[in-house]
Amino acid sequence: MLKIDNLHASVEDKSILQGINLEVKPGEIHAIMGPNGSGKSTLASVIAGKEEYEVTKGSIEFDGENIDELAAEERAHKGVFLSFQYPVEIPGVTVTNFMKTAINETRKAKGLEDMPAKDMLKLIREKSELLEIDRKFLSRSLNEGFSGGEKKRNEIFQMAMLEPKLAILDETDSGLDIDALRIVANGVNKLKSKDNAVVVITHYQRLLDYIVPDFVHVLYNGKIVKSGTKELAHELEEKGYDWIKEEVNA
């Protein structure tokens, strides 16, 4: 599904990614961990196509197609979803109206007509029930006055509605208490299938108690320096990142 080959990327002429190789197959959950400044969020942004990042070498393939030249919205229409660390507020636009627009834009990109209103309402009802979202929540302005947990739950709702092939969760656990973390993780687990894949970017092992990864990768100085199973996350929790740095620099 996702194949990254020798990826180098920079932002504002500062080199961040130094040769990333990663393959994510349908049905898999990959966790990417690493210390601050290692390039985790840059990797998420580059996959999603954020324009301030420049790919200087290497390639990204999605579903067998090179997507290096595609804009962020084109990648989104093809099924790449990125949840932001700090979601933006959009006053005056309700959660429901935002989702209707997003879904219909994706349909338009595929040559389809807008989703009929009754089908849209049915989908909204199904997904909000699945994620235990109060219907009142859907009539609020997008992210305006939302708590950290509500913002993250809203992003998981967007993910549920859009049904992407690849979901990238960029530090979706930052600032969440245990209850909010459980709700978000529960939503991700309910949406997981053999046809989609999830990349979870996190500092902490605690999220991986709820979203159990098939693979864990450690990013350091813009490179994946170690890969393993979920046991690697437990090892990082116990030892911190210093032993990785020592291993790399040895």
C-alpha cells in the first residue's frame, strides 16, 4: 500500500529526513517512535503532501502509484488521511457541514455525484454511534471551544466518515487524559480492517497499550535506526532513547 524508498526531505533548506525506507501493507498498524526532533512529524507531513516540505531524494508510492508530485488534496482523495497534532478551529462551520463538504469533494474527484442527503445522514448517524459521539457535538463549530480530547475524537470521526486507505495519526495522544486516549484508540480499533492501514506516530508507549502495533520503528536523526514488534515499544519505555543513540553512535 505505502512504499517509501530512500526518502530525503527538507524544510526551509534544513535537511530533516536522511533516507527513510518503510513499507506498510493493508491490514497493518505501524508505530513510529523517537525523541523530539527526530523527524516523526516531518515524515507524516511529507507522506500527506504538505507543501512546505521538499522531497530532495527518494520516492513515495501509494497503491503502486508514485505520489511525489501530487498535492495534499489529491493524496487525500486517493485515501491518505493525516490527523493533526494541533487541529485548526473553523468558526461558523459545523462538524456536520465540514464532513459533508469533505466527502462530496472526494466524490467529485472520483467523478461521482454528491452523496444524497438521506445517505449522508445515515452515514453520520452510524459513525457517530460507532464512536459514541453525542449528536449535539456534530452541530458545534469545528474545533471551536473543543477540549483536547474532543478535537482528537472529532478527527477520528472524520477518519470514520472518509474511510481512508491509510490513516496517519500524528501524536494523536498528546495532551490526552486516559479516558480521552481510550476513546480515541477505541475508535481507531473499530475502524481497522484488512483493507486499510494505520501509521501511529507517538512519543509514548502508553498509546500502544490501546492501539497494538504490528511493527514499531524508531526514528533518530531522520533515519529509521531500529524496527521490531510491540516489545520494542516496551523496551523504549523502560530504557528511554539514550540506548538507541548509543547504539547508533557506537
